Amino acid sequence: MNKRVTALALALLLANTATAAQAAPLPATPDLSIPVKEYVTQLNADNSITFRVFAPKARQVAVVTGSMPDNYVSHDMTKDARGIWSWKSAPMAPNLYEYFFDIDGFRAADTGSAYQKPQRQVNTSLILVPGSILDRRAVPHGDLLTVTYHSRALNSERQVYIWTPPGYRGKGQVLPVLYFYHGFGDTGLSAIQQLRMPEIMDNLLAQGKIKPMLVVVPDTETDITQAIAENYPPKDRRKTFYPLNAKAADRELMDDIIPLVDGRFNVRTDAGGRAIAGLSQGGYQALVSSMNHLDSFGWLATFSGVTTTTVPDAGVTAQLNKPQAINAQLRNFTVVVGEKDSVTGKDIAGLKAELEKQGVRFDYKAYPGLNHEMDVWRPAYVDFVQKLFK
């Protein structure tokens, strides 16, 4: 019996040893005598950026800058004796920039930075070059609230982000509300951290350029069983995913989110006190909800939004056939797009043509030389909120 136990133990030991021998070695770590600042990305005094990543066993590493494949630029990095790869940019204009690393063909966010692009699948990092309205300045600051609630429309637990102006305590002046939807592949935090909505609102309010208001940022993705984004091939999204998700998000907005905000905050409940806007997929959501519930909103904006040109919606089409009602209801209808937008350029061109054909009044702007990117959506947001509730 003892011989059998010994033989079994020996067999298990040999099996475990063989498995361990086949396992990949653990990744290397930087020398503990090196300060962390020497192997992570940093902004320099002249607003240049030194991108760094520790990857001693990598054969080829590049940092890729830009916001989408049409404007990606790959910069080869060089490795020093410590296994640290680096590349230094020229001085950069004030802005919030996107980048990622290409490590032997593998796309990686910058693990040396805490500032990642808020995405459903994170693969991009952000770095801020100061000197613009995106900065966190020494001005009165509003509060950013995270409100968790049960959505009866979706039968799930959900969260919404709400910016309130400085000093707001839910009493006193009754405030208007902007509902803002983010784009595909991102999360609600995209509007907070990448669009820099709180900083923009704080700075504009301090300059007296906007009226006090609440900004409510729902999650554009509903994650209902029939419309989970990751279940659809990209080529099928507009035909299948977008319509299902948009209808569900519309129910959530009208049945859950607006009643939640109206009940918890001291806000206007008339259409003139409600605006709705969004970018990309969020622009489609704003269009769908506003046109299907025109009497609930007085202001509308789509920034590079998907439209019924590629994703039909019967309610939107029916309402666009009533231009007099739209013109009477909406105090402003803003449509913007990047001049070189390769994602929704066709959508916006179709919407623009339809609005012109029907005689619907709208403000239109095409941003020269830009594509489907935040360099369109941030200034568009800045312009739009300055029009609201005046």
C-alpha cells in the first residue's frame, strides 16, 4: 500500500513538474533601482511627450498616435540597455491625445499610465497637454454624481452620470437638463474623461458663457439580451444591433432616466428646459428619442451621428415629414461632422439633404480636415452648450 502511495505521489510530482516546465516564464520587471519616471510615459516641460514602455524581450515596438485607423501614425521606438523602449514627440499643441503601443504586433494600452480611454474593451491610452478649455482650472467646480438605479424598461441595474453646477444642492433655482449620449465602443465615462465634459462646463460657466444646467450621461449601450454589442459582427451592426439597442435605450430614457432626474432634482420638466445630444452612435440615439418624443425636448444636436440614411427608424421618418412641427418645437437643431468623416459622413450628408428638402431649420458645421474624432466633438459640444436655454 505504501509503495502504491509513493508511486502515485511521484507520478503527480512528475506531472506537475512537466506542466511547470511547459508554462511561459513570468514577465520581467524593471530594476528596482530605477525610478518609475524613467520607464513610464511623461509630458515634458516644452509640451513634448516621451512615450516609454518596459518590454525587454520585445523585438519591435512602436507608439501609434491618432484617433482612428484613417489617421494613425506609427512611430518606431528604440530600446536601451535596460529594456526600456522610448520615442519623443515634437512639442504638442494643447489637447487630449490618444495613443497605444504596438508590441510585436500586439496592440496594448499604456500600462504605465492610469489614464485610459473609457472603452468596453480598453486598448487605448490618453495624455493631456495643458493649455485649453479641457484643463482643470482654479474656478468653482460642479459635482459629478454617479447614480445607480433599477431600470424597469431593461429589467437591470444601471448607472447614469450627472454633472451639477457649482453650489447646486437640489433647491432654489429650477435648472434645465441636457441629456448626452456617448459613442459606440465607449462607456458613459467617455463623456466624462475623454470629452472632458465636467472641465468644459466648469470653465464655460466661470466665464459666463453658459447657463447653469444639469448634464445627464446615460450609457448608450443597453446590454439587453437581444442587443449586446459584442455579439454582432461589425458589418451587421447597422442592420441588426443599432435598431434594437436604440429602441431599448429610448424606453429607458423616457420610462426610467427622465422620471428619475425629474423626481430627484429640482429641474424643469417642460420641453424648453430639456436638451438632448450625442456623438456617433449617441447622435443616433439623440435623433431617435427626440423625433419619437418631440414634445419632450426643445433642443437637439447630433455630432457625427448615425442617421436613418443607414439605420431606418419609422418614428424619425414620420416626424421629418412634419417639418412645421419640428420648427415650432426645437429652438435649436445642430448637426456637425468632420469634413473627412469615413464612418458617418454618409449618414450626416443624408440627414442634411433630408432636412433641407423638408425645410427643417438647423445649424450645420463641417470641421475642415477632420474625421470621426474628438477634435470634432469637443468643440461641437462647447458650441452647442453655449446655445442652450437662452
